[in-house]
Amino acid sequence: MPLRNTADAWGLVSRAIHWLMFALIGAQIVVGLLLEDLPKGSALRGFAFDAHETAGVVALLLVFARLAWRASNPAPEAQGSDLVRRLAAYGHAALYALMIAIPVAGMAMVDLKGHQVAFFAWEFPDLLPKNEALARGLAEAHETLAWALVLLVAGHVAAALWHHVALKDRTLARMLGRA
Ligand code: HEM
Ligand code: HEM
């Protein structure tokens, strides 16, 4: 099984990062939505915040790795008409932008609240001066952008299924490694 992409197939590395990030981002959204409901001061709350922050930073590192891999290893040619391919390119660019903006907003929000961002057993240094108002704004942005990602992924899944069922091309099959 080739590791690198070819002109018409995704290699193992691209597929593994795509599906790993799908699982990671799905878990981030579920855990993120539960965070504020956990009892204040409980060990579970502290652990869940640390886990959400750590996994979010991992997701950010993975998206940079993914973009670097993509730059050194071009994506297979998109399938469909010119319009479909252009829409897919804009949609994918927007997915990448959100995958970067959401964790960056999360990290800045935590820092501006006066906390240190957790990363496994370590903590990031305190980089920004405490600013509650800006932290609240970024919390709003973090949440709104996360909902925008959910909507865009819904459209992305619909597009993948539409390629498969209506256009009957190999778009979905090749991301699943079945083509
Ligand atoms: C792909 C990455 C991420 C996704 C998809 C994500 C998603 C979410 C979602 C959906 C919420 C619930 C929002 C709400 O109801 O207010 C949330 C809350 C939160 N997220 Fe993230 N997040 C990510 C990364 C991060 C990172 C990297 C940090 C910090 C280092 C972070 C810190 C927080 C905090 C502290 C909350 C608690 C709610 C708040 O204070 O507003 N997140 N996240
Ligand atoms: C968090 C969820 C997801 C995100 C952020 C995401 C993101 C992306 C991105 C950015 C690309 C473009 C890759 C590139 O050109 O570099 C892509 C491709 C693709 N995704 Fe997803 N994806 C997600 C979930 C899914 C799911 C659930 C499906 C299946 C139903 C799916 C099916 C595909 C397919 C088939 C492609 C290949 C498109 C092509 O060959 O042109 N994705 N995804």
C-alpha cells in the first residue's frame, strides 16, 4: 500500500491523517460542549479541560503536518466538472482554515483568561496578558467557528455521498482506500 499520494489515489499517510482528525475533531466537539457542565472544582472537570486542550493542540500540530505532507506530495486530482472541482477546492480550503482557527482561538482564550494551556504533562508558558473581555470574545469565536465546522463537515459528507451515489465516481472510495 503506497504511503505517498499518486495522481489518482490518496496514499496511506493522507488517509490516516484524514480519518484520525475526523475522530479527534468529533471527540473535541462532544467533550467541548460538555466542559462547562462538569462540576466546578471536580477532578473530572480539570482532567476534561486538560484533555480537551491537549487534544486540540495535537489537532493543530496534525493539520500543519498534513499541510506540509500535502505540499511535498500533491493531492490526487479532484473528480467532477470544473464547477464541482472549484467548489471542492474552496470547501477544503475553508475546512483547513477552520481546523487552524478553532484551536488557535482556544489557546488564546485560555491564555487571556490567565490560565496556562495544558499539553500532556506540560503547560505552555503564559504568553499574553490577562484580558477577561478579549477572552470572552474568543470563547464566542471558538464556539461559533466550531459550529461553522460542524455545518461545513455536514456539507462535506453530503458532497462525498453525492459523488458516490449520483456522480458514481471514486471520490469516496479512494479516501476509504477502496479504489
Ligand atoms: C480542533 C480543535 C478544537 C475543537 C473542534 C474545539 C471545540 C470546542 C467546542 C465545540 C466547545 C464548546 C463551546 C461552548 O459551548 O462554549 C469548546 C470549548 C472549549 N474549548 Fe475547544 N476545541 C478545540 C480546541 C481547543 C484548544 C486547542 C483549546 C485550548 C488550548 C480549547 C479550549 C476550550 C475551552 C477552555 C473550552 C470551554 C468553554 C469556554 O470556556 O468557552 N479548545 N471547544
Ligand atoms: C472533521 C471532519 C472532517 C474534516 C475536517 C475533513 C476535511 C477534509 C479535507 C480538508 C479534505 C481535502 C484534502 C486535501 O485536498 O488536502 C478532505 C477530503 C475528503 N474527505 Fe473529509 N473531512 C472530514 C470528514 C469526512 C467524512 C466523515 C467523510 C466521508 C463521508 C469525508 C470524506 C472525504 C473525501 C471522500 C475526501 C476526498 C476528496 C477528494 O478526493 O477530492 N471526510 N476532507
